[in-house]
Amino acid sequence: MKMRLTDKVKLNIHLDEAEDHHIIAPMLLLPFLENSFKHGISSQKESTIYIKLEIMGNTVFFETRNQIFPTNPDSPEAKEHGIGLVNTQRRLSLLYPGKHRLKFGKDEENQEYYVNLTLNLE
């Protein structure tokens, strides 16, 4: 998938520059990032995507937030129901049993979709 960002899209990226090196499963965060770009960008309105990755000791905190835009109910995207999220939840359960917390959903008050992931790497 090729995506071009316009001037209407703002990316707020906050990456922690930790001194320790931590390794997580390859491609683990990719579905969350893909969803932010797939569902959080409007071709007509200003769009903002927020991405945060923070490391404290052996704990990794990851967060994404994006605006919610109405979709055409007949579009293929509207008919998809989070297969990527379900698969990622399964991967987390297999790779980090009892060492992760995943929370995602709609923040109706702010009209945003959010993902919060905490990984304990001990």
C-alpha cells in the first residue's frame, strides 16, 4: 500500500530515547500503526495521528491515537472488523503471556480511536 501524506495530515510522534536496548517481536506494532493511517486520515479534513513509544526500565509503553472519520457503509473498509487486531491479540497472548496489557477502542468524547499497549520485558 502506498500512501502520500498531504499538508492536512499532522503526525505527532514521541519516541523515548532509552539508554537500554530492548527487543520486541518483529512487526508487533505494525497493525496498530497501519490502522491509524488507514482509518485516521481524511482526504477532506485536517487529520492528526499521535504515536508514542516510551521505555521505563523493562516496561514498554506504546500508544496511538487518531481521529474518527465517518466511512461510507458500502466501502470495503467499513465491512472489515478488526482481523489485524484479533491476530495481534493472539500474538501478544502467545509471545507475552501475562506480561502485556492491551486496551483499544473509541474515545467518543474526543472523537478518537486509541490503542494502549504495555509490555513487561522481564
